[in-house]
Amino acid sequence: MDPFARHIANCNNGHDLAGLPPFRIGAAQVGYVTRPLAESLGAGPEGLALPDGAALPGLVDGLAAQGLLRLRGEEFDVRESCDGPVLARLDRGAVPAFGVIGQGVHVNGLVRGPKGGAEGLRIWVGHRSRHKPVAPGQLDNLVAGGIPAGLTPETCLLKEAEEEASLPEALARQARRAGRLSYVMRQPDGLRRDVLHVYDLELPEDFTPAPHDDEVERFELWPAERVLAVVRDTDGVKFNVNLVLIDLFLREGLIDPASSAGQALRAGLDQGPR
């Protein structure tokens, strides 16, 4: 397998939905519940259906009390589609178990060479805390985070930029939307149906990001070729950050987007919810 494509395949191992009963709110199918949750809730093969979102918080609290969920104290919006109306709110820790769409923001921190373009391009990478429950110690984007309930990608970007990398708001506002990626991934706690809103932020040579919380241990500025080699040759980058970086490599021409391999990679970056 193409060394970049393996990361896309790893994030898209969940398209076979056999054994995952659907989860509906009203007429809208918003997710897929895990079999243990379906059995605990007495849901049959037709799945779990709620008349509206009002009962969901109590339902989730009951499951957590049984030890079937580990709550994180942060709510996500529940939608049928990425841009659809909010039908309920769900604790982030329960999102995979209910298979609802999770949305996040990822920011590539870029420093250009004197000629601009990809020549001399450098990329800020974050070293995730070794105490993180997900991908401890692995490499991350300059800024990345799930979008909490009630926030847009843009407002989440500003919040995460200050919290994670000490980016002044005026500088963070210069981030340019670069696209949207998606994938469907089975994990032990359920199904991740994720949408990543990707931004590029051109940073001046004299700016150094600094950790502002316990999410990241440190930031380092690497030549783009070094980042590409780490993605290509290792598993040192957080699983979904690989997708964000492959997208960047294609847009910058570090991977030829017109080649058959490049076209296959591009198609593979949009396999999830929309």
C-alpha cells in the first residue's frame, strides 16, 4: 500500500456498519449505537429512537452510572449532517458510542521561505502531552480541537489558538480556510464519524508559539520535507493529523496532486459524513 494511503485506510475502517443499530432523533438518523449500549437500552435491530433530544442527557448519565460511558464534561452538538440544525447535545465522551458526527478544527502553522510557495516551507509541529488519553506523545498540528456545542469552526479556532499555542487573536484571525476532510473510523469505544475543518496560518519568522495548557508539551519548527518523511515512514503523528498533513502536502505540491497516487489520496480524504 502507498505509505500515505495507509493512514487514510486506518482512519476509514468503519464503513462496514454491520452490528451497529441506527440512532434516530425524531425522523433524523444521527448516528449508530454500539451493541452493548443497544442491549443496555433494550433497543432491537431497528435501533434506538428518541422523539426529541430532551431525553438524551438523562439517558447518557444513566449509561455513565453503569460504567458503559466515560463522560468528559464537554458537550458537542448533534446534527444529522455537518451543516444541519442542532437536534441535541451530547457529552464528548459519548460521541463515538452513539456514532454521531464529531467536528473539529485543525490549523497548519506555516512559515514560508523568501521565495514563497513550497520552497523553503517549514511547518510548526506540536508534541502532544504524554498524559493525553488519545495519542499521547505523538505529533500534532499547531492548533487542533473538537468544536464544542454552540461554537462555529471560526470561534473554536480562536479559542483553541489562544489556549493551546498562545496565539494572539489578531494573528489567529489571519488563518485561511483550506477545506474540509472526513472519515469513518471504528474504535473500541464506538464509531468516529469525524469532520475536520482545516485552516492554514502563515506565521512570521519571529513568532514562536508557546503551550498555554497541558495539551502540548512543546512546539518545533520543522522543514516540510522532514514532516513529510515522518508521515510517510512512521506512525509518530496522531492518526487524523496524518490526513490534515497529507491534504497540505497535496495542496503545496509536495505530493503531486495530478499523479494517480495523488488523485487517489485526494479522493480518500473525503469518505465520511458531509
